[in-house]
Amino acid sequence: MVRHVFLAVTIVNMLAVGTGPAYAEKATVGRGVGQFFPDFVLPDLNGGHGSLSDYRGKKILLINFASW
Amino acid sequence: MWQKITKPYIESGELTVIGVVQEQHPDRAKLYRQWHQFDWPVFVDALNTFDIAAVPIPVAIDESGVVRHAQLHPRDFVAKFMKRSYANASRPKNDKVATLPDPVQLANRARSSKTADDWRLVGDAYFLRQGANDLERAVDAYQQALKLAPQDGRAHFRLGVTLRRRFESAGRMKGDAQAAVKHWGEALAIDPNQYIWRRRLQQYGPRLDKPYDFYFWVDKARADIQARGERSVELRVEPEGSELEMPNVGTESLRRVSLINRDPKGRITRDASQYVKIDVIAVPHVVRPGQRIRIRVEFLLDPARRPVWNNESSDLMMYVELNKEMMIGSGSLSFPNPKTAESREKRFIEFEIDVDDSTAPTTYELPAYALYYLCEKRSDKCRYLRQDFRVKFAVSPDAPTLR
């Protein structure tokens, strides 16, 4: 029993640290926690378009908001 | 709030902030951004393709693109996101870089699949392209979607957004604004919890149904920007009427507007060739007994013959014949003349109709007319004209409430 708990904790730790490939195999595209946020293309404010992938590489805070 | 707490991390190069604004008018978002000095990119999701039901929604995404918080609270931003380190993760195989969708290709797919979802995507693709005639094509595609799935709330909402956009464009067609309201109303009836959809109707709706005046900030923004010595972003469509009017709070007594029928016998010459195009918009298009409807009547001078308003006489006025269960509560039935002798502006009259509890549920087409002075430049002829129209709306106990 104690060993099982230990094993479980180890797995949780591994997931938290995130060994890349193991994570990616399970990862899906979506907007939920743990998923890969899907790329999108939308109009920008200058009459053109832009996408999320133009800004990848850093931490991103994506805020949906409104002026009203 | 986010502006302040994210700034040091943007400057240190650790963070990118991206805004997605849920707004009908992109230029208003641009003014808002300039006012608040957001130095991060903002995208416009007028169609709500994100399918969110509320704002704001701050999503925290790590360096690899993995969502770490789906609704991050500002107090957790530093400790639970910026201070955390996340291991590299490789992206799943089905994760693709998004490109501007090709509507022609999507339409081919929709024609063979015959699904509402595929037609909706065609509409989204045309709307997104923002090219000439794309609004027409988007309207057609959403209508195809609704033929296949009349209960597709998203298609209703997005068709409404597209029609409203067309109404405010050179390609405006009579009835566009009313049709937009109708589709937003149908979307809301399908999902009354969709806050973004509800807001779009409230924007143009009666004061009773508004939590606050949505675009109250525009004047303040312009003043602040000017005080900084900058030139503020110009708005293509100025907020007006219901968009600016203060909500009717609590027990504020109503200002009843008296109805004057200035031409009961119909003796004033009719504007038979329609020098003035009249468009009537009722928001919401279906109302419950005991509720209120906001009516907006727009008057546009015929762009081909280009007559002018003659402002040296009385104001443009209208009359509407109400049923006995209805009353005009607040608003005005005239448009005051500008100071210049002649002008060519779009005119509008906005007022609200109180529909009594005892009003029978049915469709109403109230007879109405407008009286105006105008001059035809070619012949230099000035005339006092009357044009008849109808104010249409429905009363039903099943109408969705806006509040």
C-alpha cells in the first residue's frame, strides 16, 4: 500500500515536471487546462489579420474582453 | 488592471499579452486600446468564434503552448503563472498553424456535406476576409446553415453581426438592421445564457433593459487622449441613440410623449419617389406583454438624386398610431434641424414604446408617417413631404428577456 502511494506520487511528480514526449503523446488541442491552445487567425485593428502563432515562444496571456 | 500587472513582464521579455475583443465595431476597440495605452496586439472577434459566453476570460498559456489556467484571476497571475516554470512539451500531431480559411474550398465541402456546421464556417471565412462583396456571401452562407439547422444559435448570432455590418456599409440594404435584431433575438431565445449575444441586443435595446450606457466611455477617452497631445482614433460609426442613452433605473418616472397627428386627413403630398429612404428598427423584435421596445427610425437622403434637408422650416417629425395598450415612454418624435440652412446628414428618431400587460400576443404593424422639408438641387424645388411607413414588432409571452 505504502509503495503504491509512493509510486503514484512519483508519477504525479513526473507529470508535473513534464518529461516532454510523454506529455505530448497524451496532449490534445483545445482550450482546457493541459491542452495545446489552438492557433487562430482573426482581424487585427489595422485592417489586416494576425494569428496566435505569430506570438509563440513566450508565456502568453490571452484576454478576451470588451469595451462595454 | 491587467495592463499594470503585466507590464514589467512584457518589458522583461518573459510575457506576451494578446487581446481578443468581443465587439461589433473594431474601431471602437481601437479607440479603447489607445485610451488605455495597451501596448499589446488586439484582435477582433465580432462573430464570437471563440464561443465564449462571458467576458473577461484571461487564459494563461505556457511557452510550449499548453493552457495552464483557463480563467486566470489577476491575484494569481504572478505566483501561479509567471513564477512557475513549465517543461517543454512537443505539440500534438493534429495541431496546425492557422491560415486564413479559403471560403471557396469550404463552400465546396459544405455543398457535398450539406451540414449547417460547414456552411457556418463558409460564412465565417467570408466575414473574416473583409473584402468587397464578402458580407453578401457571408449572409448567403449563414442563411444556408439556418435552412439546414433553424435552431443553430451561432449561425443566427453571426448572421445578425454580418447584417449589422452591412447595414453600416455602403452596401446597406433596407431592413438589414431589423433583420440583425431578429436573428440576435432568435439566437438568445435558443440560448438565454449567452451573455455576449445578449449584450449585442442590449446595445440597441430599450433603456430599461440596460445595465448601463455601453459607450459612455467614448467622450472621456477622446478627452483624455487629447489631453495627452495625441489624436484619437476616428470612429467609422459613432455610437448614438440607444448606445449612449442612460439606462432607466428603478422607479424613475416616465416622460410620456404626446402624439400629435399633424396630417389626420392625409392632405400633405406624399414622397412618392422616395427622396428619403426610411428604415425602421425595433429592438427587441419580439417583446413580452409589460415590456418595452426601442424604436429607431432612420432617414437617409437618396444617394443618387442627392436632395438636401431644408433646415429653415420646422424639424423632421413623425407620428405613430398606437394601440390603446401602448404608450410612448421617453424619447422624441422629431429630429432637430441643424443650424445650417441646408444639410445632407442621416437623420434618426428614437423612442420607446411601453407595451401594456394586457396587450394581445400577436404581430403589430403600427401605421406611421414622417413629415419633412427638402429641396431638390437639380430643379431647386423645395417641398414639404409626407412618407408613410409601418412600425413592426411582435408581442409574445415566450419572448426572451433582455435583462
